[in-house]
Amino acid sequence: MSAVTGSSARRGGSGTALLLLGACAALAFLPAGCASAKKSKKAEPELPPAQVYQTAMEKMQKKRYYAARGLLQGLLPRVPPDDRELLPKIQIAIADSFFKERGSINYGEALNSYRTFLTYYPNHPEAERAQYMVGMSLFQQALSPDRDQALTYQAIGEFKKVETVYPASPFIAQANQKIVECHDRLAEHERLVGHFYQKRKRYNAAIDRYRAVLDKYPQYTHSDLVLLDLGDCLLRVGNRPEAEEFFGRLIQDKPAGKPAEKARKLLAEYDKNQQKLARKGPRK
């Protein structure tokens, strides 16, 4: 019995030893395997910044603004802060990517980026365009004419800077055209306020608003509507001579339009009603 037990123990011991040897052999191969894996996973060398910039510009042309911006923003830490060649191009391209992607948040980011560019590079060849784009970023964020127009006023101020700061800029004509559009938006805002008072029969308040539109914004594209409503309000407060004056301006400017036709009708109806009242005589 003791001989059998000893034999079993020897067989068990030799099996355990074989297992240990196999495990050691396997472990011996691991470092070499890991080393070879590390060698195969060598990091690829970074592309030159100029090449990455060119790739980003190609993505911009394909309207992949988010991807382009990621490349450009990744370049910023790699370019020396005193670089005056590539760094300005990267920064204004980032601003352009925000603006072209559209949306209120992106326009706000574009505004900040263009302003930052002007702070660091006021004499750069792209500075004139950056100033114009500051105005455009505000213009695009401005609310509709029936809402607050604070951003429209700010946009006008920035568009005016294009000519005052860069008097030879090719963007002056575009900036001046945008100023006209801003004035149109402000005029429409005032007209809507006047119309609000008119609907509530607060005719004198409406008259003040309509007069302000004609005085402040003579190039307003819907001045015919202002002349019509102003004349209507003047008739309702009994001021026919002035109503006829404004109706006359309307008919002279756009004689074939519907507002002119309505102005003639309003004046004729007013005169007809006045004649009826005159025939009836004073009330007893």
C-alpha cells in the first residue's frame, strides 16, 4: 500500500513539474511578442503644419466645416506664437468655419474669432475682410424686425468701421449696402410699432412713429406702406390737408401700386362722409 502511494506521489510530482515548465516557456515568449507588437504600433510621424492647413482648407471647400475646424484648432499649439505667416491664416480660417456653418451659436463664435484676429493682426491683408465679417456676424444674429434691434445697431457701427479704419478697402461697397439693409430693418421695426398703435386706435402715437420712419429712413423699401398708413391716421384725427399731402407723395412715387389705389379710395370716402355730415347739418 505504501509503495502504491509513493508511486502515485511521484507521478503527481512529475505532472506538476511539467505544467510549471510549460507555463514558464509560455511566459518566456511574452516579452518578445509584446515588443514586436509595440514595434508594429509605432506612432506615425505628424504631418507638417502647412500640409495639415491645406487639408483643412480642402475640407472647408467640401463644406465639412466641423472637420476642418478640428484640424485647424489642433494646429494652434504646434505653430509658434510669433509666427506671422501661417498662424493668422489658421485663426481667420477657424472664424470662417464657424460663420459658414451658420446658426446663432456659430455666428457668436465667429464674431469672437474675427475680433480676436483683429486684435492681434490689425494690419494683416485679411484684416479688412475680418472687420466686414464682424459686422456680418452681428447682422446674422440680429432678431426679426418685430423684436429688439440692439444687434442691428451694433452691426451698423461695425460696418461703418470698414471705411473709417480701412478707407481703401474693397469691402466698403458691401459694407455700405449692408448698412442700407440694416436701416431697412430698423425702419420696418418702427413701422410695425406704428401699426400696433394704429390697430388700437392710438392714432397720434402711430402718426409719430410713421413720421419718424420717413424722416430717419428715407430709403426704406416699404415707404409706400408708411405713407398710406400715415395718411389714414391723419384722416382719422381730422387732418385732411396733411393726409392729402402724404397720399400725394405716395401716388406720385408709385401711381400704379395697390397702396396708391387705396389712398385714392380713402380720401374719396373721407370726402364723401364729410359731405354727408355737412348735409345733415349740426346736431341739435
